[in-house]
Amino acid sequence: MFQKILIANRGEIALRIQRACRELGIPTVAVHSTADAEAMHVRLADESVCIGPPAARDSYLNVPAILSAASITGADAIHPGYGFLSENADFADMVEAHGLTFIGPSAAHIRMMGDKIAAKSSMAALGVPLVPGSDGAVPDLETARAVAGQIGYPVLIKAAAGGGGRGMKVARDASELDEAFQVARAEARTAFGNDAVYMEKYLDRPRHIELQIMADMHGNVVHFGERDCSLQRRHQKLLEEAGSPAITAEQRDALGGIATKALSTLGYRNAGTLEFLYQDGHFAFIEMNTRLQVEHPVTEMICGVDLVREQIRIAAGNELGYGQSDIVFNGHSIECRITAEDPTTFMPTPGRVTTFHPPGGLGVRIDSALYSGYFVPPFYDSMVAKLIVHAATRADAINRLRRALDEFAVLGIQTTIPLHQRIVDDPEFQAGDYTIHWLEQFVARAVDRR
Ligand code: MV4
């Protein structure tokens, strides 16, 4: 097992990783920017190192500073969390080149999945279903027209280096194709320094369903079921649930079987998430995330597993020690991402938290680095807390979530707690009847009512 783990992140996820380390008896090193000297992840770590000024590029993305911090503290492994350097293959390479363990997949797999074209062709070759689309990159307009003719409009043009919604253009019909193609290409070149694009049939009302997998270094791969992440606004997820209200246990088993077999063949290791669009009873793979995700707790709640502990154990070379049939799904879990934002305009609201009173009780979990008196800095992501509930059924989980949201007090700054309270009271949400477009329409209706 590792002697000391450096956590290359901040906020709630740094705390989340520290907690797993502590239960494994592994000391932790926190790194922080000058803006985070008073942050909870620094206070609770065994050791801490200041790695630079507030801007992320000078601190949490500062590779030499992070590697130096690992070296001077004697850390032998680095957990990247999510965001920042978590899906940076060059960073993973450099960590290993310094004789340290990167707690995550191999740099080669991170690189493969970072190229969305390579990710799709690898998965397709292993029997994972895709959206109808181009076979690889679309090099020119002539090819784009031919592909659109084959798959039918509307089509989506996506950047190979994109992902998470960046660099996509819809063409509703042939008259829109030329411009969509040129703009997608130009934007991809500017945003990613890579103008490779590919095409897919545009699905107009899908759900976003993702599958959590875990693989050890001995060829064992399991899945921990799906999360429904359809409730998002501008590609920022607001609320996630496990399992999806839209899919059956049989569908989960079938998809899980295909996915675990594919990743076992690929030789993938550590945690990973396959993203699918789900519409009209069909799953289509779109991307794979090679990191621990923000919403991992809903999976932990229904599976009774500590995913971060598993990541660390696996990275140290341990076997999973259990198989798919040992993983039992129990009840339902919902996570609300609470951000320091105006709940109607979504303008960030950094500032001093005067009172932090989290809810408690049976089936309630708070992952947050807030405390009364903490100043939420303006430099980073605005998520300040995750409220996760677990109960026997979805209806019970919603009821518990309403109770927990009512109990939650974050004073001094505005948060999105009131927005979550409105979502939870909505009959369509309660019925599980939503697609990836539902939340934006819900928010627009709320603005109209003002
Ligand atoms: C799509 C799609 C419809 N059809 N692909 C956006 C994020 C990126 N991961 C993929 N995305 C989409 N790909 C096809 N062929 C619609 C989206 C999409 C979306 C997907 C998941 C969650 C939220 C979304 C919001 C808008 C568009």
C-alpha cells in the first residue's frame, strides 16, 4: 500500500479523497493556492504545500509545483480528483516518470478516450452500440454531405478533441450543413488546436445515462450500475440519480455486460465512466470519462461501496476481490449539486458564508468543504456542496430530499438550494419523466414567472 498520497485538488473532492485515505491508514498531503490557505482541505490534511497564486493555471494546474510538492513531502502516489489535471495524459505520464503512482487509468487510455473518434471506434470494435454516424473523422464537406445523406438529418458535427458539450454544431437540413461544418471545424481549431471533426445523427430528446465501471490490474472488471444525469443546464449537471428512472434491471445487466467485456479487452484499469445517450429504448455510447466523477456518491449509496478506496487499492496493485454477482443494487439515491450562484440568473455569488448548517439524519450525506466563516473564493468552480440522499424507493428518496433541502442552511451567500426545492416539487420530475432538455425549459419557465 502507499506510504503517503498527495491530493492534487481542492474543495469537497479533496476532502472526499482524504477520508478514504484516512480509513486506509494512509497520510495525505494537500496542495493549495494562496487563495485557499484557509480552506478545509488544507486544515484537515496531514501536511500541506502552497503551490502558487490563485489562478488555477498557476496552482492546481501547475505540474512542476505539484511534482515538487510530492517530492519534498515524500508522497508516493497522486490522486487527481476530477477536473484540473485528472484527464491530462501528459500529467499521468509525468507522475509515473517521477517514480510515483497516478491513481487512475494509464496515460495511454486517458489519451485514447480524450480523442472522441478513437474512443468511439475502440468501443464499436468491441461491440458497444453507437449513434449512427461517420466512420471516424470527416475530412471535408464532400464527405460530410455523403455521411448526412446516409444517416439522415438532423446531424451533429462534433470536435474529436471536444467532449462535455464543447465544439458541437447541429445541421437541421442540407441547407445548414456547409456552415455548420465550417464553423465546427474553425471552432475546434481555435478551442482545441485540433480541427478533426466527426458526425452523428442528432438525437432530439435523449436521456444522458452513464455507467460506472472499475477495473483492477489483473483483468477483473465490474460495473456499479448507471446514473441518470439528464438534469443539466449548459452542460453543467444539477441533479443526478442512481438508478435511472427510465431503465430496467435487465437493461442495466445487458449494458453492463457489454461494457465490462469491452474494457477488459482494452486492458483498462481503475475507475471509468461510459456515457450513453438513451432514446426510444436504445443506448448509444458517446464518450468515456477516465476519472472519478462528481456524481460518484449516488453509485456508492446504492452499491454500498467506497469508490475512492477501490481506486486507491487497485492503483496499489490489489485485486478487486469480488465479482459482478457480489454487487447488489439497493434502493435509490439522488444528488443535488449546490452551487454558490443566484438560483435564477446563475451568476456566481462568491463571498463569506456566515452560517453553514447541513442537514442530517438517516439516508442523508453531505460532501462539502464549507464551514461557517469560510470565504468562497471567486477563482474556481462554484459548486460548494453535494447533498446526497438514499432511501428504499425513488419516491422515498424524493421525500427525504425535500426534507433535507428544507433543513439545509447556507447563509451569507446565495445558493441554488431554492432551485433544487422547486425541482423536487415538480410533478414531471417526480414521475421521472425528463430528457436532457427538461431542466433548461424548467428554468426558462421560472424566469418567465418572475
Ligand atoms: C449528442 C446529442 C444528441 N445527439 N449527440 C453534449 C455533451 C456531449 N457529451 C455530447 N452531447 C450531446 N451529444 C447526438 N448524436 C445531444 C448532446 C447533448 C447533451 C448530452 C448529454 C447531456 C446534456 C446534453 C445537452 C445538450 C446536448
